[in-house]
Amino acid sequence: MSESEYHAAIAAQAQQDAANGVFHTGAQYNDLLKSFVSVVSPDRKNLFNGTVKKVTTGSFMGVMHSAYFYDGTGNMAAWYNGGGGNGPGTGWCFPPNKAEIERWGLFNSIYIIMRLGGVQPKLLRPRKNPCQPIPAMS
């Protein structure tokens, strides 16, 4: 899906949700959000599968304490905290990277404007400074 098609789909989803009296919920909304953000997401599954065979982690008596996985750009893509001998750990975490956070924010900007009855926005681009208004792409 092209960027303009995504923007139109987000606007349509917001209008449909407004008509149905729902906000930020439902399978269609979640699928669209995941798809929109995934274009900038690292391939965590292949990163994990390719790395897990090579990873050396700190362990005590055979219990893995922690492991960290980084993508090709140096961003942390996943981490594991098993707790080791210090009690239960937090398990797996897949923190979003900067590009994913920006894309999620752009999705919500379009959705909220349209959900509140706004005019369909021009093609928007992510903001570098969140304090500045979102400029339209030329």
C-alpha cells in the first residue's frame, strides 16, 4: 500500500469508527495500525532466529539472566530478562524503535483528526520536533 493509500485507509477507518461509536479499537483498526507501522519495523523474527544460535549470555547454574538483540542499525530490537537466581524476570520485551514511534504518532494524528470530524488531511510526514505542527508533504 502506498503512503497516500495508507492515509486514506486510516481516514476511512476513523470515519467508520465514528459512525459505529468506537475509538482506537477493533481488529480492523489494529491490523491497519500494525501494517502502517511495520513498514519501518526491523525483522525481529529473523533477527532473533539468526542470533539465538550465536548468542552468549550471562548465566548462573544454567539459567539465562538476560540477552539483548540489536538490528543492523544498532537499535535494540528485543531483550530478555529471565531473572536468573534473583526471582522471576520480566521475560521478553520488544521495544519500539524511533521510526516505529514516529509512525505510530503519525497514524494517531491522522486518525484523531478524522475521528473528530476533521477534513481529510493532505499527505502528512512525521515531525522531527513534536512541538512543531505537522507540515504537509509537497
